[in-house]
Amino acid sequence: IGSSCTEDYEKRMKDLEIQELETDKDLNIVKMIGHGGQAGGYLVKYHTEILACKISEQKEKLRRESFFLCNVTHPAFVRFRDYLETKEKGYLLMEYVKGIPLGEYILQKEQIQF
């Protein structure tokens, strides 16, 4: 990545508005739907919406991911909804899409056509 791209990215990351999650009442965890090496995936109720939420103590990584998602609109990507933080954790809120995890889907198919 060239320095101008890096500088632009860093400036845009600083401009990303991060909301502070004040209370647990703002975000209601319904159930765990997955877990990776760095974050847990949850089905949550946020205000009136049912969303997928990635929760991690590695807030900087979630900030970068949220920055990426908020700038991408494509049918293959879930839609970004919001990014919230507490002092300890980051919460990346995304559209919830019912179905099986992508890894399981790939294992069930002999060949994926693009």
C-alpha cells in the first residue's frame, strides 16, 4: 500500500464516529451463533432490529473491519449497521442472514460456481 493510501486510511479511521455503549439495555444478546479465534458471534436485539454482532476485546481490529464494511455495498457482503464500544470491548453490528456458516456450505458442495 502506498503512503498516500495509508495516510488516507488512517485519517478516515480517525473520522469514524464511534458510539459508546452505555448500558447492556442498549444491546440484548439473544444467543451465540458462532465463535472464531478473535471474536464471538451473537444474535442480538439492538433497539428494534435483530442483528448479528461480532464482539471482541481487540477493538482496533473490529474498528478496521467496521470501516471496511461501512464502505462496501455488494450482494455477497452482509450490510454494516453500527459499531459500538465499551472500555473493554468492541461490538460490530451487521445484518443477520439466516443459514448455515459459509465453511459448512462449502464442505457440503462438491464445486462452487461463481
